[in-house]
Amino acid sequence: MTGESAMIGKSQPQHHVVVMGVAGCGKSTIGAALAERLGAEFLDGDSLHPQANIDKMASGTPLNDEDRAPWLVEIGRRFPASDSPLVIACSALKRSYRDIIRSADPSVVFVHLHGTRELLKARMTSRPGHFMPASLLDSQLATLEPLQDDEAGIVVDIANSVEDIVQDVVPALTGALL
């Protein structure tokens, strides 16, 4: 786990979690399972993208920082606006993106779903009807900045089962509440 020392000892009024990583890592699946286990609401950050962003990605063009900024602000805004624990799936690939989200709610903890390029590509090519083409995987991997030691977060291996990932994450999150 990365950033565990940044989490331990912090008192959070409720779980505010971003499940992050590149396309195909399972953010939506893990996010929904984690929210269920925590008794939290789940929101897929992709649903907050403006249509222009979706169209751009669907055409095979990566988003730039200007495209992402309003989307990240909206994701961050959702945490303090929520009256209950909240888990949001969001790529949050760069430190600066995570900083935008944290600027709205410093208690947010990031769960980084990490996997090999081969596994990610296999997952992307096997999911029908998603707007994100597998051709953008290398762009996402090049953009990804791993969690830093001073960021509240956890890194988990996506080669594990959904249940195993959730079992690893929940104690780390609840430990932050002690």
C-alpha cells in the first residue's frame, strides 16, 4: 500500500473515496462493490463528462488538461455536497488532477487500481460499447502519475478478484477512521 502513513490517524467524518486508474482497470466495478461494502453511494465519474469530452475520446483523441479541468472540479464538488459516504470512479491520472478533487474535500482517499498493460488492453478490448477505445491506453499510461507518499491512498493489483480487492481496501479505509 502506498500513502498508508498519510491516511492512518486522520479522522474522517465519512468515507470519501475516488477509485482511480487508467481505462480498463475496473474503476466502475470495484467502485460499485466498494461502495456497497461501505454502505456508501456510488457515482461513475464518466457520467459527469460533458458530451464534447465523450465525443473526443470516442474518436480516439486523448483529453487534455483543459478538457478535464471542469470535469475534475465537478467530481470534487460532489464530495462536500453529499450527505452520505460517497465513492466515485474517476481516472485521476495526474497529481494535479487529484489536487483539484482534494481542493473541494481534503479528506478524499484514492484507491489506485494498478495492472499490467497486457491485462488492461485485454480488458479494454473485451468490453463492448464503451466510448474509450483501446487505442488510448498508451496515452493514459503515459499520463499516469502514481500516488505519492504524501497522498492519502492505497494501490491494489487488479489481477486479484473484485472480492479480494475490496477485502484489501476496506480495512485500510476503516483504519483511517480510528
